[in-house]
Amino acid sequence: MQRDAPTGASAPVPRGHGARRRALARLLVVAGGGAVPVACSAAFVPLRAHLPNIDLALALVGVVMALSTSGRAAVGVASSITASLSFEFFATEPYDRLAIARQPDLATTVVLALVALAAGECARRVVRQRAASARQRAHFDTVRSAARMLADGAEPVAVVGVVAREIREMLELRECRYVALLPEHGATRVTRDGSLVATDGASPAGPPVHWAELPVFAQGTQVGYFALHLPPGPVPRAERLRVAVTLADQVGAALSAYGPSVAPPADRVPGRPGLHLLS
């Protein structure tokens, strides 16, 4: 059973329209990437009587590499294909036809396609690796900031507020709130390995998950949870959810340090008011 939205929260927005818009945007990006080599080859037409076509081939490899820095594999593949086809169409005899009369031009076209594809893939991987490194540094800075607040003896309410904001921004959530109540039966929860599972241990199935609970533990006892209002589309990556778990542990440590003990589960009645902060 999927949990309803917490009281006072906005109802989930249907995801179908947003998914179609994202798919259309991806298609337009790929189509645009494929069109750029064609435009570059067409611009070479006035120069083909004065320059060797190998110059265009080298320029097209650079264009494919630049387009591949978008990080999308489909853009690199599409631009590699259109680069070789447009080179054949505009820069090899007979001109303006998808035909090649000279053997060296055929070899150049094949090499262009292979080199452009390989160079584009290398450029894409370098960009993705740099982006992953930047994300890891940002995650580390986020955890370090929360740990510094805890070390400085900040009030738990301040720590919870900062962590809720950091989780919302990192996971790109619509809303993130901390609730000092027992978890709800059948709710989708975030596990320590960054997975989303139901409270009975099963993976969520059926309708898309709109809300998830990120448990907060203090002295081995769950004292509350962050209610995560997930955005439309795919759920956040496990890597980011694991960072959110680490941040929730910082909140648990702050709550443990604030008081001499934590109330046992038997003393915490579902629905009883508790600390309730909106990010």
C-alpha cells in the first residue's frame, strides 16, 4: 500500500505529461546535434574547389567531439553518422550525391566515421567523469557542513533545518520535511544502501512513488523521518540517496547529543505531534 501525501502537502502531479516533454526535449537535442555536422559540411561547399576534403574531415571530428561533451551518447552517435554522410554528400565526387567515385575518398569517409565515433565517446566519458567528481565533492562538502554544525554544538532544530534543505536541493525534491513520528505502515522507505523499498521489505511496485521516508535513528532507535516528496520522472540515484542517509545520521547524532536519552518506541504514539520542520 502506497502512503498518501502528508497532511497539508500538495497532491502529486501526474507524470505522463512531464515524461513526454522530457522525451521530446531529448529528441530535439539529438536532432540538433545531428544537424550541426550537416551545416558545417554545407558551409564547406564554396571552399571544396580550393581546399582538400581532408580538412573538412578533421573539422568534423572536432565538431563531433564538441557535441559529445553534452554527455549524451545518442548525440555523439547521431553526429558521427551525419558527419560521415554529409562528408560523403558534400565533399566527395560526384558531389551532392551519396556516392563515392574515388577509392581514397571512400577510405577517408570510413576513417572519419570511426574516428569521430571513438573521439566523441572519449570526450563524453571525460565530461561524465569530471561531472561525477564534481558531484562527489559537492556531496562531501554537504556532509562536512552538517558535521561541522554538530561539532559546534548547534541546536537540533538548526541542524534539521539545514539538512532538510540540503536533501531537498541534492535530490531535487519538491518538498522535504522532518517529522518526529513513527513511520507509516506500507510507506516506501530509503534503505541504507540507497534503495527504495516498502516497509515490508518489498520493492515498490504499481503506481509511481510520490513520497518516501528517510528514517532518522538516534542511539539505535528511530526517532523520526524525513518525508521526501519525489519529483516526476525517475527516482534519485542510489549514490545521492546514500548521501541523504548519511545526512540523516547527522540529524540522529544531533538529537542524541541534545538530550540524555531518546524515548523508546513504546512511548511514541503514531499521530502524536512532534518536531515538524518544512525545508
